Amino acid sequence: MDGDASVDNIQVVPDRAVQITKTVVSQLSMLFGLAAVLALSVAVIMWAMRPEYSAFMNNLSDADISAISSVLAANEIPYKIDPITGKLLVADNQKQRARLLVSADGLPNSSPQGFELLKHDSSLGTSQFLETARYQHALETELSRSISSMRNVGSARVHLALPKRTAFLRKKDRSSASVMVKVAAGRELGKEQITSIVHLVASSVPYLETKNVTVVDQWGQLLSSTDMDSGLAHSRKQLEYKNEIENLYVNRIESMLAPIFGYGRVKVQVNADMDFTRIESTQELFDSDVDKIRSEQIIDQQQTGSVAGAIGIPGALTNQPPAGGTVDQTPADEEQSAAQAPTNSNRNSVRNYELDKTIRHVQQPVGEVRKITVAVVADDWVNVGAGGQETRTPLSEEDIALISGIVREAIGFNEERGDSVSVYNKSFQSVEVAEVPEIPIWKQGWFVSVVKQSLAGIAILLIIFLVVKPAMKTLQGRYVEAKPGQSGGTAGLLTDGSVDSGSSKALDGSFPNYVEQLAMAKQLVNQDPKQVAKVVKTWVSNNG
């Protein structure tokens, strides 16, 4: 019987070692699992706390990305590089601070240089062609910067064609320029802005006229037309002026009628007949008063009687004395009358009068209003009842007369000019206001961060209550201590192989610690030393 008990005890001890080994392995596995769970919890927390990243700046070169990354790292701002696009991504909550720090360091600095190029010292081998090309490139860059600073312009590039200078004025070629403008998203360039760009470039380059400047957009559309100074451009300006006058009258009328009939319940249209004919006249007017003498000259010549003088043909014969004397038989009275016959009288008079002269230069005003036609459509009176029901009442004759009188006074009605005002009353159709769809909650910016944090919290709670807590209970399980007087249970495990309360605890995996085992062994030796010696002898014989 004793031999059988010893064999049973020998068989029980290896089984217990196997159970202890299994228990240790199970506890180590549990510890590794707990560590993995804790690591997973930390990963979830870091995932929930990780900020959202977005592109920092567009069109950055590799040199700028490297310099900006150094600045961000020095200031402990989270960033990363997109492996697909290569863009620099910065946390959204740090983007504004990052921009301030980067701007303070003068980044990005890879933008095209303008007149900064002229600051570089030229070497001895620099040719005149290189210096001219550098100056042209600097001028193009400066013009591009000026144009890009305008509103509605995203970016711009300027190309200049500057002819080579020559000493012959007749052979001097004109400069030309081409401007490529990238319009900002959702914007549009007006005619005034295009004209401003053309004049800006033309005024910045010597010998460059506005007709030699071409402006295109990023879609290849020609924005500057060659007929800018032609009649078509002049007609466009006239049409714009006409629209301004009409809008002025419309706003004036609606601002007076809206407080009476309600905003949006009166529609006004004005047609202004404009006269853009340019008339210039010059007149010279003279006064008809003839009493104003400016100057007078009178010449009066009189000659009476004969004057003895040389008679005959000049010559030698004329100077000879007459021949023999003869007696003149003519009476004395006849001689006297003959002597008085050759009487001569001459009178010449010149008189200049002062005439009044008026030169009148008249130029008719351009853009004169010749006729104004106004059409007004007014809605019915709308009364809202207690239940929200609308009751419409047509306008009375007094209301229509009131509207007509207000419009006449607002436009400065002139019947001689042919102005006309028409007022109509019609019931307006109710305008259905389109409801703006609300953005779903899951598409709003804050939803993603809230969901991430909520999922992280739920995951951590599940890990704590489903994994960590049961594992801690298992590791901190209670062990049954051997009591004095209950050696039968322990001794039974060593002798007859019976399973008492202590063995049942061993099978469950709850083993006493080393101190308790030593105490139990001492107690067993004191109670039955022979049995213990026999068991030790059996162990030694088996090992041998």
C-alpha cells in the first residue's frame, strides 16, 4: 500500500509542474495581451488628437519647401510632405502662425527677381548683351508684380519686345508688349481694368504705344482690342453713359416709391434718348451803325487859265528865233477868253468807317437728353389677415396719379421735350424663395474631429471594461492559504493522490506562493517525517 501511494505521489508532482507551467504561460500571455491593448489605446488616443493637415502654400519650389520645413521644425509646428503631390502640409490650427513665421524669415524667396538683379555686382566678363537682357527681364518682372497686385488678377506675365537702339531716327522701330493675365477664380476683368493694364505697360516702356500692347487671359481670349481708339470704342462709351443716366433715374424713382408701396413692389424702367452729336459753329456779326468814321482823306486839285510854256518838239529848231514879225489881228476879248479856257479841277475823297465785329464760337454739349420715357408697374395693395391670408386690392386712380406725379418731379418732366410717363397696375406673382439646403452635419468641419474623439473615448472604455479589468482580476486572484489542522488535504496530494480543497485550487490555477509552500512543507515534515523521507528517497532513486 505504501509503495502504491509513493507511485501516486510521484505521478501527482509532474502533473502539478505541468499545471504551474501552463499557469505561468497563461499569465505571460495575459501580460503581453494587456501590453498590446495599452499600446492600442495609446494609438487610438494619438489618432484622435492628430490635427487635420492642408496645403500650406501653392507653387512652392523644392528650395522653398526645404527652407520652410526648417522654420516649421525650429518652431515646433507639425507638418508633413504629401508623398503623392509633394506639397507641404501644415496643421490647420497652426497654419496662420506658420505663415507669420515664414513671412518674417522672408520666405518664399524663389519668386522672380525684378530690379533686385541690378544689385548683383557685374563681373568683368559680363557683356553688354547680358546686361541688356538682365534689365529687360527685371522690367518685365516689375510690370508683372504691378499687374498682379490689382484686384481680380491672380497672376500676370509680361513679355517685352524692345528693338535695338540706333542713331538713325528714321529707322527707329516701335516697341511692343504682350501681357498674359490669370484671372482669379470666380472673378472677371472689366473694360476699365484692361484699359488700365494697357496704359500702365505703355507708360512704363519707352517708345511703346497703347495700340502695340496685347492682353490675353489664361484661356487664350484676347482682352485688348485694336479698335480701342476707333468709333466702336467711342460708341461703347456712349452706351455706358446712356445706361448710367437711365440707372440714375431708376434709382431716384424707386427710392421715392419704395417707402410708400414697399420694396420690390414697384418696377421702373427708363429710356433716355441721348444726343451725342458734336456741333461747333462760328459767326461774325457786324454793327450796321454808319456814323462811326475811323479815318478820312480828301484830295482837291484846281487849275484856272493858261500857262505859257514850251511848245513844240524839243530840239535845235525849237530854240531858233522866229522869222520876220507879223501883226496879230485877233481882238482883245477873244485873247482873254482864249487865255482863260484851259481850267482843270480834280477832287478825290477816301472815308473809312469803324465797323463793330463779333466772332461767336458755339459748341453744343455732348450727351444731351432729348427725351425721357418712363414705364412704371406697381403691385396691388396686400393686406395680411389674422390667419396669414393675403388680400390684394388694386390701386385706385388717386394712387396712380400720385405715382405719376412723383415720377414727373423725379425726372424733371418737360412736355416740350416730348417726355412721357406711363403707370400700370398689375398683381405681381409671388416669388418663391428658394431654400438654401443646410449642410449636413457629417459634412461640417467640426463633425470629423468630434467623431474621432468620441470613437477614441468609446474604444478606450471598451478596452478598460472588457480587457483590462478582467485581466487585472485574474492577475490579482486570491490564493488559498493552508490552515493548521488541514494537512490532510496537502498530504493527500502527495501521498494518495486525492484532490482536496488545496488540489482543487491548484487545478484552477490558484497556487500558493513560495513562503506558503515552504510553510506547508515544514508542517508536513513535522507531522510525518517518515513519509517525507520515503518520498524524497523515491525522487532520488528515480533521478538516478
